[in-house]
Amino acid sequence: MSDDPTPDQIMEVGLGFWASKTLLSAVEMELFTELARHPESGEALRDRLGLYIGGILEMANQRLYRFWGGLTEALRTGQLQNEAKSGEMPFFQALYADPARLKGFLAAMTGLSHGANLAIARQFPWHEHETFVDIGTAQGDLAVQIALANEHLTGVGFDLPEVAPIFEDYVEHNGVQERLRFAAGDFFADDLPKADVLVMGHILHDWSLDEKRKLISKAHEALPEEGALIVYETIIDDDRSKNAFGLLMSLNMLIETEHGFDYTAADCMGWMTDAGFSRTRAEPDRAGLNGHRREVAARARTPASGADCYARPGCTREHSRRPGVRLGLQEPSVSKGKP
């Protein structure tokens, strides 16, 4: 039987935005909010089912749908296609100047990461550690889920100063304010807070290869000998053939950032090794959406004890240009390697 795509399959891809725009418009019209009120309140139903994706879909409808119209130009020129293209105030500058918008955006980031946050809170061997820092913590959902699942831990959410009240409200709402605190800073300009474990979720893909390497090196410097670094993204498989969402996320970075791109587990582990980590491994999380384990993490330990890596798919080390980065996925090993 031929593996060539059929005309129907080609049409399905070409007109795929019909279904997505229908869903996004339903979100905009609060259709699902109304439905969720029966037989439970929307919040109760959301908490019970883990329905945290509404925020990111709202942002997709309000911003990303429009900017993806420039995908062809982005692929041809390598230039971003968001507000900055038309001379508007850069998105993040405007965002951080408006507390209400910032709160909504950070809630959207929780929607993108909540499933992975739950998995990391449960799968990682936290019993070996006492402290952690969530770098680029946003609303703080990862820190909250780790604290809820591991009562012996204390943690820090590290982000720009404007995020502090949003983080603190979310932490208090979840009842873990006695064990979590906020630290203000810029992860490029300032030293990273020290802890047994550092976590970077959906951080590295915003930046160029050199900036990715710099952040991993700064993490290595901040960790003790028995420390660990966890990185999780929609990492691309090494074969670049299975994790379509990771590839699409890398295209989204092309549209939204000057030099950002998503990557493979092999790349991430290579950067960790180059920074001085002694052992790395890649492992899929077990909480991806729609049955796909898209969210992954990479863990690495400093030379004394080696490193582990949770991950999924990724892109190869030699492809560092943007948009020419190739993206891909292989089923990573979960066994600990030796230094």
C-alpha cells in the first residue's frame, strides 16, 4: 500500500484552520464556560478534569491566529511576525506594563504547561532533594504542583518583578505560601538563585543557541554537586518525524521571537554536557494532551553525581540557525547513564 498522502489528507491539512478557528471562536464566545457551569461550577469542573488550556487558546485567537498569516514571509526571511513587525510596542513590553493583561497571559502559560507540571511534580525523584527554584516561574503553577505533591520541599519562583503579585496570589490560593516564595530578577543579567534543583520550563526555546547555552551554564554554576537541572519543552524527536506539535511550536518561535527555536533531546543533552554536567538522560512525561506525550523535561546533575534528563523529541546540535533548525523525536532512554 502506498504511503503517499491522499487528496483528502492534503485537503485536511490545508484547511485545518477551519476546525481550529471554530474552536478558538467558541472559546472567545465563552461557550465552554457556559457549558462547564452545569452540573458544577466552571472552576470546580476545571480543577477536577485538569482543563487548563483555555488561556492559551484565548491568546491563540487574539494574537497568534493573526500573526501566523505571515508564516510564509517568516520562513522566507527569518523575521518575526508579531506586533514588532508593524512598529507597535513590542508584545512583552506592552504586556508587562499592563497588570491585567500580564495576569491573563501568565494564566495562559499555566494552560500550556499544567499537564507537564503535574507529571514533573510526581515523576522526578524529589525525595532526594530539599529545595528547588522555578526559573521564569510565571503564574507559579509548576512550583505549586511540586510543593503540593512533595510536602518536605521548599521552593522559589524566579521571574521579573512585575510577576510577584500574580505569583503570590496563585501560591496563596493553593495554600502553599509557607513553603514557596518569590525572588525577583532577570535570568540573563542576574545570578540564578541557588537550590538543589533548578527547573526551566518553556524558557530555552525563546532564545538563540548562544543564549540557550548561557542559561544552561548559569544553571550549572548555581547548582551544588548533588544538584539537578530539569528542562522541559515541546521538544522535537531526533528523527523529526513524530512530534508535529514540537515542530509547530518551533515555527511559532520563528513568528514570535528574533532567534528562538525548539530543539531535540539530543541537542539539549549535548548543551548540558558542554556546560559541565556529567550525565544526562531524556524521558517523556506521561501527561501529554490528546494522548501525545508532548511535554518533556531534561534533567542533568553536576559532575559529582552525574545527571538525568527528562525529555522527548529534539533537534540536532549542528543545526543552530533560525529558521533552518531541523526538529525531531526519538524515544529517549529513562535509565541513568554513567559519567
